[in-house]
Amino acid sequence: SYRSELGPYGIDPASVLEQARARFANHAPAIRRTLAAATPEECLVQRLWTVPRLGSYVSGRRVLIGDAAHAMMPTLGRGACESLVDAVT
Ligand SMILES: Cc1cc2nc3c(=O)[nH]c(=O)nc-3n(C[C@H](O)[C@H](O)[C@H](O)COP(=O)(O)OP(=O)(O)OC[C@H]3O[C@@H](n4cnc5c(N)ncnc54)[C@H](O)[C@@H]3O)c2cc1C
């Protein structure tokens, strides 16, 4: 996943694929091969919403932690880890 100016509605998979190929042109060969082989018909394009960045996550005796404070991109696979770190902190 990556930040794009495309959308928010009626996102064209072919445009996304073209943008992704350009964006990841200098990445690992396996990534480039995968993007080169992909076709718009086989691609699922999904807009992801993120939570806004806040100045502070604390207000009086209340604190936001976990996904409520910082939703993670699905590709990161570490939202639960960060939530536990928040709780300990
Ligand atoms: C498909 C998928 C795969 C994932 N894989 C990973 C992974 O491999 N590794 C990793 O670290 N993270 C992973 N995550 C992310 C991880 O699950 C979340 O980041 C984590 O669960 C966030 O914890 P949380 O306590 O902040 O929120 P949640 O787990 O969403 O807990 C919020 C709780 O609040 C409850 N709630 C909501 N509204 C109210 C209300 N009004 N009153 C009372 N209760 C309410 C909800 O029912 C829920 O139980 C994955 C997430 C998904 C969806």
C-alpha cells in the first residue's frame, strides 16, 4: 500500500498499476516482477482510511491507545504489537 492522489471514487486499476510500477521501479526484483506480471483485471484496488494525526493522545485522565490512536496499514501486520506497546507505556 502507498499514499496516492488517485480517487477517492472510481479509482482506475490500470492507473494504480501504472503508478505502482513507477513508484516501486527501484525496489527488489521480485516486487518489480510481480507488478510487471499483474493486469488491471486481476487487481483489487482498495482505498484505505487512516486516522488523523493528533497533537496529543492524552486529555486529562483519558488516553487513546491502539487502533483508536494510530490505525495501521494492513501490510504492516503490527497493529496489535503497537497496541501492546502503548498499553505498557
Ligand atoms: C485481518 C487483520 C489481520 C491483522 N494482523 C495483524 C498481525 O499479524 N499482527 C499485528 O500485530 N496486528 C494485526 N492486526 C491488527 C490488530 O488486530 C489491531 O491493530 C489490534 O487488534 C488493535 O487493538 P485495539 O485494542 O486498539 O482495538 P480492537 O482490537 O479493535 O479493540 C477495540 C474493542 O472495542 C470494542 N468497542 C468498540 N466500540 C465500543 C463501545 N462503544 N463500547 C464498548 N466497546 C466497544 C470492540 O468491540 C473491540 O473489542 C490485524 C488486523 C486485521 C483486521
